[in-house]
Amino acid sequence: MFQVGSAGNLQLLGSESVEGTPTFVAGSSVTYTGTSGPYTIKDWDYQNLVFNGSVGTFNLGANETVAGNLTLTAAL
């Protein structure tokens, strides 16, 4: 798979398919930017997680963890 480094950001829409589970280094972020939906969030161990979207629904799966910050914005 791949690794998201410190201060790196993985940008997702929420609807794409990702094979395997990436590794997130301390300080990394994942941003879900949805424009419709609903989207199901990947069951990953996040460092920092951002939901960015003024429309749509982001549904949590069963096993997400966030070690750092969880941010909700509506800046599309």
C-alpha cells in the first residue's frame, strides 16, 4: 500500500475505492470532501481527520479511530 507522511494530506471524495489500508504517520491528515453522497468513511486508523463539505452525508463505519484532531468544515 502507501504511506502518508508527517504534514501530508490524503484528499478523498468518499466514493472512491482504495485497495488495502494506508499507513498514516503522526501529523498526517485525511480530508473527505464530498459534494453529494452519502459516503461511507473508510475503517482506518487516522491521525487527523477532516470532513469538508456543505452538502452530502458522511457515514462512519464500524472501526475508525482518530489519534489527533477531528475537523468539520463546510468550505466548498
